[in-house]
Amino acid sequence: MWPAIWIAWTCVFAVFETIALISRRDDDTLSENVRALFRTRTSKAGRAVFAVAWFGFAGWFGLHILTETM
């Protein structure tokens, strides 16, 4: 059951992101919204918070997958 839910979620995300990329409107892709949320273009603090969050998550997730813990 869970694999089907993750696959469906991924497909829905891919459809919405593709529509956003094709439409070329401002502020409709995931990347544009993340940049706006963390204010990466205008705030050094926003860039730092994003970098710590991103690399922290990536490090945790990598260990989680490889060691099957946490």
C-alpha cells in the first residue's frame, strides 16, 4: 500500500511541476517557492538557514538509507 502512495505522490508532484515549468509564470515552481521562503536572493541569513537545513537533511537521509537506522 505505502509504495503505491509514494509513487502516486511523486507522479502528482511531477505533473504539477511540469505544468509550472511549461507555463513559465513567476513563483509557481518548487524552486522559486523555496527561494522565496528562505529569501535566498536577498538574505545571507536565509541562505545560511537553507544550506544548514538542506545539507542536514541530506546527511541524515543518506545515513538513514544506508544504515537503516534513525
